[in-house]
Amino acid sequence: MQNKATPQEQKKISRFWVITPVFGILLFALLYLTATLYYPGGSQVDKHSTGFSWRNNYWCNLLNEVAINGQHNAGRPVALAGMVVLCTSLSVFWFYFPRYVHFSKFARLTIQVSGTLSMVIAVFLFTNLHDTVTYVASVIGLIAVAGTFIGLYKIKWFGLFGLGIFNLLLVVLNNYLYYTKDMLIYLPVVQKITFVCFLGWICWIDVELFRKTSPTLLA
């Protein structure tokens, strides 16, 4: 019969899970880069271009079965795997973060459920309901993000709180470029910058959680 893990071993396992979002995000970045290598071509600027353009293509272009130039997108399976890894990683982050801050049970569950639910919905960005999925996942995810801001302020991590505000400004800029069609050409680049900044923010919070948290608080 297999022996059960000791309380000390269970604490180590719990603390290990706290840092897994960082590794998940790094794996996502690797899969993202790999998927771009297999994207056949086509962008909002030139439908007949070859390969993935960091200036003119969006992340979601990699999720399409058929590329903008009409060819089969061989990078799609890799991009889908990356999306699953990313959403899983962020779900783990939003499960553990409110436990460190010691929110009330209701607040903790609200952040955990909204964060996880938004990521489950986001996985379906590859479908024909892309815009609807983006909207619903964003609205629900906003609850988890708001909880993250409250938590950062509550534990006085003001540097990370400020970086989060910067990320919000980038999101506002993304929406401005999207709805101001004349500026749409700049959106792919701004989107990538926003992506990097947001995921970097999450990783930084996660590393601080791992460094400063006693294993007993997360067990």
C-alpha cells in the first residue's frame, strides 16, 4: 500500500504549485514562437504576404485553421496547445493569489471562480465566436483582475499595483486603436506589447508570492 504524503511534503507540493504559472507562461511563449514559424502568411496589410509578421499579424491569426492567405495553417495545433497552457497557468495563479492575501471566503471564491471561468471561456478563442468569447472572457476576467488590484493594495505591494495600472492603460489604448479604425494598423504591435507586459506582471507577482509566502499559508 502506498504511503500518504506527510504534512511537510504536502506543504512543499502546495508551494510548488504557486510558481507553476511562471513556467506555464514561459512554455506558452515558446509555443507561441514555434507557432509563428509554421504560419503560412497573410495579414491585415497584405493578404498575400509570406510568414508571420510581428508588425501586422495578431496572436489570434495563429489560432485559425486557414491563414489569411488562404493556406492551411500548420501552426494552429501548436498555438492551441499554447492557449491551453496559458489559460491553465492563469487559472492556477488566480486560485492561489487570493489565498495569500487572506480575503474573506466570499471574496476569495469570487476571484477564484471568475479567474478560472474566464480562462475556460478564453480557450474557445479559436472558434467562429471569437469576438463574443473575447468579450465574455474579458468581462468575467475583469472581476479577477480587480480582485488582484485590491489584493496588491491590501498587502502594500505598491510597485506591482502601479505596474498593473500601466497595464490597464495599455488595455485602454488597445480598445482605442480597435475602435478608431484609422489607427488599426498599429494594434498588432500594441497588442503584443500589452501581452508581454501583462504576463510579465503576473510572473512578477507569482515570483513574489513564492519568495515571501510561508508554505503553511498556502497548504
